[in-house]
Amino acid sequence: MNSVKITSGTLRGRTIATPGGNTHPMGERERLALFNMLTEYIPGARVLDAFAGSGALGIEAMSRGALTVEFVEKNPKACQVIRDNLKKLDLEAKVTKSSVLDYASDAQFDLILADPPYTDFKVEEVKHLLRFLKSGGVLGLSHPGDAPNLPKMELVRSRKYAGASISLYFKG
């Protein structure tokens, strides 16, 4: 099993396991870029980590001061890896085994982190997540190609890093 390092915050330098298989964690450079864009939005935020994989994005948010994080991942092995990573780091968070399209909750989040698989990127899955983002909330999205047009969302920033694109959206 491979591992990735937490890049900043109280857990900086700690490693977490990745589930391997079809999951591909966001590279360290891209994660740093994403979180540098999100710095002001993380402290005290309620965060949803969608397409969670190893949980690296949500754990990174916790390391940087997020109040709560919920992880949504459809792969049972990946869900177990997230639970193991949380336990190893002595963190508590909700892990929901569900596809993004089947995910349902009454919760509203300040920040949604979404790193869907590039090989099967479906903008409708990302649009489904927006119902859980509160007004004034932010979406951090990793995606292939150009930033998708998302209804009722303002594209604030978009950057390309090798094969990855990272975009930040604001919900007014």
C-alpha cells in the first residue's frame, strides 16, 4: 500500500495510506496549490470531502483547522483506509460509503473538496454536490481540461498543473 504526506498544518509531515487500485490521490504539488487557494476558507469550516479515496483532502483540511469533515467514498476498501488513517492520526470524522450521486444529507457545508476520477469525470456528479454547499460556500474542484460551467457558481480561480486542473468556485 502506498502513502502520501500531509503538506501543512498540525499534521504536517505525517503519512497516510492510500487504497491503491482505481483510486489515485491528488499529487502533493496539486494539493499544496489547492490548499493555498483555500487558506482563508478552512479554519472553522464544515467540510465535505467527496470522492474521498484515501481521505487526504479532508485530513489536510482537518490539519489546517477545519471544524468538521465528512468523507464520501463509494469504494468499501477506500472507506476502510480512511477510517484507518483517521484512527492512526487520532482524528474523528464521519465516513459515508456512498456514490456521490446517491449521497443524501441534511447537512450544509462551508467547503466541498471534490477530486473525482479523471478517467470517468461526470459534471452531473459535481452539480449534485452543490445542493450541500451553503450560500457563501466554496467548492475546490480537481478536474481534467477546462473548468466546467456550474450553475449558480462563480468561478474564482482556475490553475493547471501538468495533467491536473484545479478550480475554485464561490456560491453566492
